[in-house]
Amino acid sequence: MVTEISQQGISNQAESTYRSESLRRLRDQMVRYTPKGKRIKQLDSAELLLEELNDETVYPFDFIHFRITGVRLLKPDATTQKGLQWREDLLDFIEDISESVLQDAERVGQKVWTVEDLAKRFDVVERTINRWRQRGLAARRFRFRNRVKLGFLEATVERFVARHADLVRRGSQFRNVDVDERENIFSQIRSMLETNPDTSISSITRTIAKQMSRSPETIRMMIKEHDRMNPEKALFPDVTGPLSEATKAQIYNLSQRGVGVAALARQFRRSRQTVHRVLIEVRAVELLKTSLEFIDNPAFAEAGVDAEFMAELPEAESAVKKSRAPKDLPPYLSSLYEVPLLTRQQEQHLFRKMNYLKWKAMRLREKVGADLTHVKSSDLDRIEQYQEESLVVKNQIIRSNLRLVVSIAKRHVGTAANFFELISDGNIR
């Protein structure tokens, strides 16, 4: 019963969390058809692969599929991603598959650490463990008595520590702060602010962190917590609480006019990280406001179609006879006759490519719109790229067929003025 519930839960998860549709479909196939024992082995293979990926190296899905399953695809899948993107997908993949298996933590055969226990083991805050997960520390779902929780296999932890020794060492800087150390830190901050009231929170956190061998993020969180609990004695009274939408818009508009992040951070007395987050969030909101209409096609979601749908314009099956421009056309219209007309096959390819690009943009827009607080700048770049590429394809279709509009307009023209009006109407249609 638990497995059935887990499978149903997986099928109802936000499908757009996966960058790769191919990996998401592999997950669905494994949950439905792969025996439990084999799924566990493939989980181990996925974890080993996770640790071998280089961030900037591009890997094809064929390679990812073979390393997880040990089976080569009969039909090659042209999907490719950088190692950093595959890592994000694989972390979700491992968690999803483990949920479908749902092993008892006490029967795995090795120590299983919860987030809380692992934080205590390395004397770090739980937030640090979550950061390690983003760097490749794979978490699985286990049953701990009557509760289902995230857990980390001892072997997984040991491999991660061996590979990221410096990261683990720096993580200790996030350890809990005792009362005496906290008061000492606040005393130094007050002294710095008395000397220079305009000192930014970013400058203070960096200075204190270096002096106390702490992470700047630890100091920043301490300040925010102090100011939240003691508003009447706030160290930075104007940097606590969420930014208003009007302030976010002001920050974004100033950035568009060329004001740098450092200057914005000083002006609004916020960290550079906060300013970056505001700029990404507002950019996402503005991008989602733009209209995006397209004709959907079930084939867009199939595996391995990207190479075919994104291919360059196919060659015409037979040579297209070049037409001579009418003598009475203006030069800018005569130049249209230098562009050959599209064949039926070419036109179909371009229309499909245009709609496929918009479909890819829409899938990413849905992901962005689902959680604006965790938008990635790279996702916004990809959305804009897809939309710009679709516009290029659209213009290619228009330019290739505009001479047909001219030809039809000449048949119905009464006056010179009507001629250009007809061309304008034809372009719109």
C-alpha cells in the first residue's frame, strides 16, 4: 500500500521540476515497471554517476541512461545538458525513485543519517546540509518507524566528504553560536556603526565573519533575527522585513538605467544577494506578462524529438525556379524575389519549429511562475532565447512568403494607396 501511495504521489508531483523530460520519463518507467530490487541497484548507480559529473561538461541522455540502467537505448536520444543541470535532475530522480521503494532505515544494512543527525555529526546548521545537497549530496526517502523522512546513506556521506573536504571544512563555520560569542559579535557591530553609521550590512558581515572565523551568512542571519526580535533596538532597522513591490520595481528600473548592484545595495541598505534576487524576481514577472501563443502538439513531449524539430531548414526536394520581380515594384519589395519560396515540406518544418520553441518556452515559464522566490537567472535566459528563436523562425516564414502577398495584392489593386494597404493586411493575416 505504501509503495502504491508513493507511486501516485510521484506521478502527481510538479512535472516541470525536471529540466530533462527524458529523465522524467525514465523515472516514470522505472516506478511502474522495474522490480524493487533492481530499482535499489539503479539508485546506487545514479548516486555514483552524480559524483562523477563535471559542471560545465555536456553529457547526452544516452550516457546518463546507460550509467543508471546498464542498458543502451535502441533509439538514440539527442537530449544533452551540462553536468550541473544533470546533477539537479539526478538529485530529484534519486529522491523520487527512493520514494517508490521506501526502504526501512533500520534494514538498509548501513547507517542512515537524517538531516538533523547529520547536522549534529558535523556540527553545522541544517541549512548547511541543504546546501551540500545542492552540491551533490544525494538524499533518499526512508521509513523511520512510522514516518517518512529524507535520509543519507553512510556510504553516500563518506564519498561526499572525501570529494568535498574543503566544503565540509568551511561548513563548520556555520556552527551554532553560543550566548557569549553572540553578544561579542553584536557589541562589535554597534561599535562599527557608531564609527560609521553608513556602513552597509554586507561590509559588516564580511568583516565580522573574518574576525570570528564564521560564515558571512551566519552573521547576516544573526543580525536579521536580532532585528526581528528587537525592532526597537534594531541594528539595521531599515533592512528588516520584506521589500514592498514598489521598492522592488524601483530597484529594477534603476538597474535598467545602468545603476550597478553595489550602488543599489548601498542605496537601499540591502545585501548584494538581496538586490540580485529582486532583479531576477522582477525580471521574471515582466517576462511572464508577455503573451505567448502557440499550437500544441503531443509529439513535443516525446523523447528524442529535439534534434529533429530544431534542425536547420531542409533542402528543397527539387530546384525552385527563381521568379523575376515585376518592373513597377519599389526596390524594397523587389528584393523579396531574391528569397526563394518555401516548399510545403519546408513550411511545415518551420511552423513546427516555431511552435516547438514556444512550447519549450512555455514549459519553463510554468516552472518559473510556480515559485518566483526561487527563480534562476539561467531559466529566464533560456526562456528569452526560445522566444527570440521562435521570432526569428516566424520572420523567416514571413519573408519567404511575402512575395505571395505582393502577387495577390496586385491582382486586387485599384490605386497605389490601396496596393500598400492590401500588402499591410496580408502581412497581418
